[in-house]
Amino acid sequence: MPWQEKPLQKSYACNGGLVSFLRQKRGWTQREFAKQSGYSERLVSKAEASQPISASTVADLADTLSTGDDPVHPEDLVSDPVAMAKAYIAAEYEYPGSNVDRIRHFLDENMVMRMNGDPQVIPFAGEHHGIDGLQRAYAIFFSIIEVPPNHDWRPWYKFASQGNEVIVWGQNWMGPIGHPLTKPMQLVHRFVFRRGKLVIKEVLFDAAEGAEYLRQAGMLDEAGKILSASGS
């Protein structure tokens, strides 16, 4: 697979864990991968040790690992999905209101973000398309939800990756403005990356629990519908 844009560097350090994962997914040993790619076993070992290799070699390895149903791009092999997922969560907690700007560099222009729940009850729920759609969703989110002061989110989240996907188990302490949570909400995040960009972001949580927090904060009417995007 070729690079989407001309590489800016002559060499790149591969994501060794990802290269190894994809090789094993194909059922190859390092020796078999080397034979398939036309490179030495030493070169394969170097790539899986996250040592720099030439940009053209990265492209050749990506091409070797690709299948019709599961394409692999050079940008995939030099990206770090877990690091990007951590940066995404960190931006939510540390830069509320400007979080999208902080992660814009790894967002695909046509990305999709999905949050479960009824948008008439939880106004930031639903499917949001593109970076502008993501920005609008977070504008609504942070108009009614706030981060607790001096909160360290890191002990409350666990990250696991499989190829270009990252699953995050989180305990969220963000709650309605002026009404801090008494216990965390359980969340599951799913990130899907392609060519080093985020293409799908999904959030799963107990929508009934979320609605109850909004009701307690006086943000829902008697029919259980959101009063306004600002909670007033």
C-alpha cells in the first residue's frame, strides 16, 4: 500500500506491537513474513522492535500485510492508536470546550462519532458526522456537563488495543453543571483508526442512568425530555 501523501521523513519507527499483531493475524512467523515481503528476518525483527526503517520499506511491509478484506496502510504501521485514544480522553477532561481543537490533527475529516441514548433526553446522543459535527456535539455536551475541579481522570480508565481498534473501559465523573456525581458512570469507548486518523468513535453507557442524573439536576421536564441544550 502506498503512502497517502509523500512521507515527510526518510525513515520511521514502526509501531512494533501492531506489526507483530498483524503478522500473527496472517499466521506468519517472522521468517515467513520476511520471505513474503522480500526483506531479511533481521529487518522484520527491527520493525517489530520499533526501530527506524525507511519510508519505502514501511510501505512494502504494509503492502505485504494487506489483504482485500483487511487493507493495511503505511500510516497504520507508524501510528500509535492507544496513545491517540489516551490523548482523546485527556482532551475531554483537561481542555473542555476546546478538546476537539487539541486532537484535530488525528481526526479524519469524515469521521463518525456515536453515543447511545435518545437525543430528546440526552441532547448530545446520536450519530455525529465529520469534525464539525463532533465539535457541535461537544458544544452541547459542555453546555450541560462539567468536569469536576482538580480531577485526575487517568486512574479511572483502562485501554486495550487490537490492531487499529482501541477499547477503553472508563469510570466517568463528569456530571450536570452544579450537580456533581456521587458515584462514577461506567463507560465503554471504542476507537477505530485508519491511516493514523480516527475514523469511528463510539461511546456506550447506561442511558437511563444518564437521564436520571439530568432529571435530578432539573434539566428534564415532566415528560422526561430535555428542557434545553443549556439545561435552563
